[in-house]
Amino acid sequence: MLEYQRANPANRALTNRGTARSKRVVKIGVPREIKDKEHRVACTPGGVRMMVEHGHRVFLETRAGEGSGFFDTHYVEAGAIILPRAADVYGQSEMILKVKEPQANEYGLLREDQILFTYLHLAVEPALAHALRARKVIAFAYETVQIGRRLPLLEPMSEIAGRMSVMVGSFFLAKSQGGKGVLLGGVPGVLPGKVLVLGGGTAGVNAGRMATGLGAEVTILDVDLEKMRFLDITLHSTAHTLYSNEQNLLESLPQVDLLIGAVLVPGARAPKLIRRDMLRQMRPGSVFVDIAIDQGGCAETSRPTTHSSPVFEKEGIIHYCVANMPGAYARTATQALTNVTAPYALKIADLGWEAACAQIAELRSGLNVCKGKIVHETVAQAVAHPPAATARLSQGDFAPTGTTTT
């Protein structure tokens, strides 16, 4: 349990609210993820052990953890019960823990009053939203659990996706991958590449850190002046901040080698900040990494891609829009995710979802669908109203928390 308490002071507070064996016995299911190249699992053996110690029963689909380096034997030692099929896990369990949103062929496995705790991104998944309503599931979304201006269950994946965006962007800038052939760090006698990051939240800051670490020249656009002062002090001298408005963006794009989209409106679709005509201002072979793609993407040209086929080209620009970027580094991502989600899952199991929401304020913001109704206001609006094709930059477009493909 110490790994969860050390990861975040909030976890310590959660686990310290009664660490004795729970009077409730809840059947918790962990199915294997089936999204393309999704190797993460919703809970480590350590997380399972913590739940079993509280008196709960954990059912794990066989081989669910192998992609993250956790094998069935590890889970059995932690007290889990291994089941052969996903249908068995869903059928036995009162609460389902996942990483990614249920896929279409999993909808029918959900049942009335079953608790679902996972990333959902319902603003861009109306079919899933309607399926959860029809199945009368009690669905919590990791990405809308909110403490003040923080999204604690999204932050670890934002950190990974932000750092990864520079790695993949640098790779696809190689001429052999269709890029313009620019090495971001440059070499003696040759100027470094230029990176432009839209949004100075968790994902954007981590992208900036990685890019400056490579030696690139970095500019981060944001509207929060206090955040920009913080970034100016903490980031390397090769990183700069720029107030985000359309004029500054248009003036910056012609010089950019790598553009990273890291914007967020919690629970809603990402604003379409990059129009097609803006991309034409960039030099052919430049790379655009849209890490807002799980919320619809921040460019007019963005569409979800997969780890199997990660890029496409539009207007001469290579687009990387993988909707589950952290899945590429599954072991690190699984450990980081469990550190923050397991304490909340445990409280839902110990107290019941209604009492947990009453006691833990941030869980109320995580509740998206409940017994046939979409109860999160922003999600409900996004599902009810289709998005506009494009949008102008505005104060609300760059949230301080950042975003990620989860």
C-alpha cells in the first residue's frame, strides 16, 4: 500500500480513511484490454493485493497483465481469481476496472447497476454514451475526476504522453519516415529544430521539458500568465512562453518543425484551434502530434490513428494522432495509473458508489453516466450537440491541467 500513498498525498488521505478490512465484499473485475496495441492493464498485482486485503474478491481475465510484464502467477499470489474469458469477468463482477473505454463488442457484457471505472471520453464517443445509458451502468470516467483545477487521474498519462510526443515527433521528422530531415537538437554549426506546444498544462510542460532536453528551441503557448511566469522560471533557457492568440500562432507556424497540441476543456471536445489553412503555413515534412485526440483532436485535419498505423499526411504535414499513446510504454503507464486510480476504486468498493461520492467530492465530478442518465453537465452537452468544424482561439481553450491521449 505504501507505493500508492507515496505517489500522491491525496492517495494517503484516501487509504487512511479506514484501512481496516471492509465490511462490504465487492466482486471486482479486471478484463484484458482489447483496443489496438493496448498493452496496459487496469491494476497491478500490488493494487489487487490491496483490494483483497480489504476483503474484496478480484477476478482477472487470463493474460490481462502480460503486456505490462505482470503475469497470472503474480496476480494469483496477490489473491486474484483468474478467469478464462472476458464474459466470465464481466458476468461475475459488480465493479469493472479498465484502462480504455469499452469497445463496441464489449457493450453487451455490461449490465444494469454494474460500476464501471475507466477512461471514457464520452464527448467523442456518443455511441458508447448511449450504450452506457441503455445498459443503465454506473460509469465513472478517470478523466473528469477533478480537484480544483487538477485532474489527478489524468495527470500521469498526460506526463507520459507529453514526453512521448517529442520522442515520436523527432522520429517522424527523419527523412526516412517522410519528415523534413531535421534533428531537433541540431549539431555544432547547425541551428536546432523548433518545437511549438499548444497549452502549458501537464502534457505541454512535459513536452517542453523533453524538447529542451534534446536541445530544441521550444515555445509554449498559453493564456494563463501565472503559469507562463512559472514556466519561464522552471524551464531551460531555450524554452520560451508566448501568449496564445491566433496572430501569435499564425506568425509562429512557418518556422515550426514539430507542432504539439496539448489543449483541454475537461469533459468536452477539444477546440479545433488549427485550421487547414494554418497547416499550409508550415513547411512540408513538418510533424504535428495531436495529444488531444482522445477528446476529438485540436486540428481540423485530425482523426484518430493507432499504434499499428500511427501517422497520415495532410497539407504536407505528418499527423501523429494515436488515441492511446501511453499504451506504448505499458509497464510504466500501468504502474503510474494504478498509483492514482486504485485508492479511489478501493473507496468505491469499501463504501459503495453513493457513499463514496458523498464522502469524496472529486468522485462526484467523475460520475458520467448513472442508471440511464448522463449526469456530467459538460459531457451531456457535448454528446447532445455536434461540434463546430473549426474554432477561434479563446481564453478557455488552454486549460491549465493539460491533456493526453489516455
